[in-house]
Amino acid sequence: MPSGKFRRLTDTEIEALKRRNCLASDWSRILVADPFRYDRFYGVSFLGDVRVGVMEGEIDGEGGIRRPSRIVRATLFNCSVGDGCLIEDIGGHIANYDIGDGAHIEGVGVMAVEPGASFGSGVEIEAVNEGGGRGIILFEELTSQIAYMHAMHRYRSRFIENLEKLIRSETEKAKSDRGTVGEGASIRCVPEILNVKFGPGARVLGASALQNGAVLSEKCAPTVIGSGVVARDFIIAEGAEVTDGAILSKVYVGQGCRIGKQYSAENSLFFANCEAFHGEACSILAGPYTVTHHKSTLLIAGLFSFYNAGSGSNQSNHMYKLGPLHQGILERGSKTGSFSYMLWPCRIGAFSVVIGKHMGNYDLADLPFSYLDADGEGRGRVVPGYNLYTVGTVRDGAKWPSRDRRKASRKRDLIIFDVFSPYTLARMAAGERLLNKLAAETDKAVEEVSVGGAQIKRLLLKTGAKYYKAAIEMTLYGEVFVRAETAVKTCRDWKRALEPDPSASRSGEWCDLSGLLAAKDRLDAIERDVESGAITSISSLLARLADAYASYGRDAFSFYAGMYKERFGKAPAELTDAEMAAAADNFLAARTKFVKMVLADAEKEYGAQSRIGFGMDGGESDREADFAAVRGTFEKDKFVKSMQVELETLKARVEAFKAAVGR
């Protein structure tokens, strides 16, 4: 905002401005700050109440160009302009804006705010179910967790009613007769801006039209809107980039997201670090790290997170009956292969892979880490647990934290990245029980059994159960070992370290709130407090969710300790020194087997089939040399080496721990 004490123009200054083709509806309503430099104004129309800061200094531009701060060829109506701004070549007018220090506005057509503008807040997005019923109300403090609860917990009518009251309170606060352009923001070459606010450092260049929205931004996390973008009824969070002709209607774009290359989305929400290029989305709740890069991909009426869409992925929510009423859920970490097709409604378990054209409806939540394929008639075939031991799953778990682009002062979405967690262990345990039960009860003459609408070969029932059992036990041994190892290193009693925190949740059920893994009793307590009115504001709700996030570590270990006792007959804190040493050995053995299976999968990438097309116009030795030059070798692969180093390091850690426990 303008600095110093403002004053009216002197007669001399007014005459000087007139000579520079400036005019005003009433010169007495124009306030300026000292020092006032009339030579920095040319062709300016001052309408209504206008306040202008000190026009000194320069504005940095692309290519190292520096231009003096000034206002040239512009019409300002009821505006305040901060110090050191550059406003130039406004084809229409700027109306009802407070423009921060150092802002750059150039080549804009009409940029105006109407009375009672809400800047995107209050817009209802029909997410997940295109036919309605799961509407999510936009507001600036929206997070993936609030969106998830708002959309998916409609069975708690009192909770939804009170949550919407809290949200409406926020949307009322957002209403204003004036818009803002934050300090250092740059808005250039945009024909139409109506009822849009811009945060500090925002960069908007060449967008086609922006209507009813908020471009949240910080200097440390500037938000970018690029050429050809059309956005209506939107909120775009800090550090996001919407570029290259993207078309958005009733859309939320979260922190660190990238949307561009003519992507089209309506009635959809994209949370932290999503990427959406080329394709289209309709009525989706895209939780953190949802990625779709292909022109032929349609995401519709679904719930996703940590998801990767293959080219041509498509879903149908019509079923050719009552219209687009059906919804799909691909739980965290799922992938769809090229040209996969799914008929909603479906629910696919976490970290599963879907390939082929499916004409059935599935509920496979208790079969995570599975492969789902389709036969020639569109019937689903499941290989349970197979994706546990693929290199892709391991690489995904490692890459997500390293690809967090959020640089804002506060990360809005609460994200737990763990692949093996209480959430997935509980699901694997359920899958293990189911598969063992089916294996015991199914006649050996039967080739396939039906599970959740899909088919599983009878011979794979025990294999799938073994996969789940091995992954569960590896995780339990590992959690206990790491906790005890840390205690030993810090000269603490390792047995006491293995006692669950008294304040931890004892719940055996866990939920995935679009990125936040939380014990169900904690979630229930939060929602009960919204229902009762104990939570009286969105800020209080966010604080409670943050507490659930902070409690994850102790809640998770409480879950692991309970499952450990259930599996092995003793709680971790009840183990003897010898039993603890044996648990460390068991973890080493389980992890070694796991890594070797993953490396065996990785080695396929260097097999003979992968060499097809290499060594063009040469012989066999040339093919090998070409492949090595382009792809490298298995032994030198960065991922392979890191896994091998992990095993060597783990062996040394286990031996050191056993020696310490033995003392």
C-alpha cells in the first residue's frame, strides 16, 4: 500500500498532469504521496477516489530490462496504487482495486471488481459424483482433508450441516467491494479480469480471461498463470502453475500443482503437487500427487490420490440408465495402464494397477497391491498382492516426498507418504484372512473364485495370502527394530521405547483422508466435535487435523504394537533380549527377501526383450554396446545400487544392535 502521508494535488501539479494528457472526474478526490513526480504520469484518467503512492525506482523485466515505475495510458476508478508500481497500456480500465507496492500491470483490458464479489469463495463444486450430492464449497482455506470429509462423509448429516456453516462463515468474510493485487505481483496482457484477487508475487502473463477467482500467492511461492488460460469460478493456491491454454470452470488448484498444455477441467479439485496436462477432468477429487499427462485421458467422477493415469485411461459413470450418477474410487498409489477403461461404480485397493477394458463393477478395497486385468469379455482378473514386490511401487514411495514442490510458508494439505502404514497393513490383514478362508473352503476342482466382482485363480489364493503375510511381518519387525535401535543408540531403555504412548490411539481402523493417514477414532472425535459445536471455526478444525497429523507417529506405533502381539503372541515391550535380537534377524531376513524380489523385477528392464530396437544397422555386439550407452547396466543402475547399499547397511545395523542388546 502507499506509504507516508497522503495529500491533495496542488494547482501546479494538476496543470502539469493536464499537460501530460491526464484528466480527472474530480481532482479533489485524487490523493498522492510525497515526493510526487508528475513526470511519471502520462495519459491517465483518474475517476472516483484514487490514491497513488511514490512513483520512483524501477521494475525488473524479462531479459534484464529495467523500466521506471510509472502510470501511463491507464484509467483508474476507485483504486489505490502502492509505491514503485508500473501500470501501463490499460485498454479499458482498472476499477475498485488496492494495488500493492512494486506491482506491474500492463496490457490489460478490463480489470474490475463488482460490489459484493466473493473471489471464488462460495462456489460449489460437484465433485466425485457428477450427478450431485457431494458438493464441495470453495474457500481460501480449503484443504484436501476438509474436501474429503465434506464430499465423502454425507452419512453424517449433522457433521455436514455444521461443517457447511463453518465454511459459509469463511465465504462471507471473503466478500468485498474491492480486489487486491499483492506486492510485487505482475499482471500483463490479459483482456478480461473480473472479480479476481491476486496475492503477493503472483505472475499472470497472457491469460485470456479470469473471472470470479482468487490467485493465492506468496513471494516465496509465486503462483503463475500463463498464456491462453481461461479460468472461471476458481481458487488457485500458492506456488501453483496454470499455463498453456488450460480451461478451468469451477476448479480448485492446490499448492505446487501444474496444470497446462490445454488441459480442461470442470467441477474438479486438484490438491498438492498434482499434474494435469493435455486431457480432461470432470467432477473429480484429485488428492495429492494425482498425475495425468496424456491427451486421450479422461478422469471423471472419481476419488484419486498418489495416482498415475496411463494414456487413454477412461471411465464411464452412466451405465446407460439414469445418467451420470455413479462414482469410482482408486485408493492411494493406484495406476491405470494405457487405454484402460473402468465402468463405475468401482473401488480399487491401494497401490493397485488396473489394465484392460473392464465391464464389471468391483469392490477390491481389501486386496491392495494387486494387479487387475480384463479378459476379452471385460471380466476382471485379480492377482492379489503382486504389486508389493515391483520396482515401480518402491520407486513411487521414494519419489513422492522428494517431489514436493510446495514452498509456501504453510503447507495446506497434510500428507503422510508411507507406503506401508497402518492403513495398508489393516487392508492387507483383511485380504490375507479373506484369501486364506477362500483357499480353505474352495474345492480343488474349481479354477476361479469371485471376489468383489472380479475373478481370482484358486491357485493364487494362498500365494496372495503369503504375499500379504510377508509384507505385514516385514513391516512389523522393521518398526519394532528401528524404534529399539534408536533407543539403544541414545542409551535409553529399549523396552520402554517399545511401549505405546499412553496418549496414542488404540484404534485398529485407519482412514486415508486424501493424503492424511489417521486413526479412525481420531477422525470420529473431530467430526463429533463439529457436530456438537465444540469446533467453532475453520481454524479450529484445521488445528485438530494438524494434531491428528502430528499424532501419526505415536498412533501408528500403537497400531503396530497391537498387531505385533496379535501375530506373535507378545507385545514388543515384553520381548526378552534374545527375542529382540531374533526380531532384528527376522527383519533383516524379510527385508533381504523383499529387496531381492524387487531387484529381480528391476532386472527385467535389462533383459533381452528390452534390447529390441537397439544397435540399429549393427551386429549383436553393437546392440549390447548401444543398449549400455543408452540405458546403462543393471549393476550400475542408481536404484539397484541404492537397494544393494541399503541391504549392506542394514546387515551392519542389525549386527551392531544385537551386540548392544547382548551387553
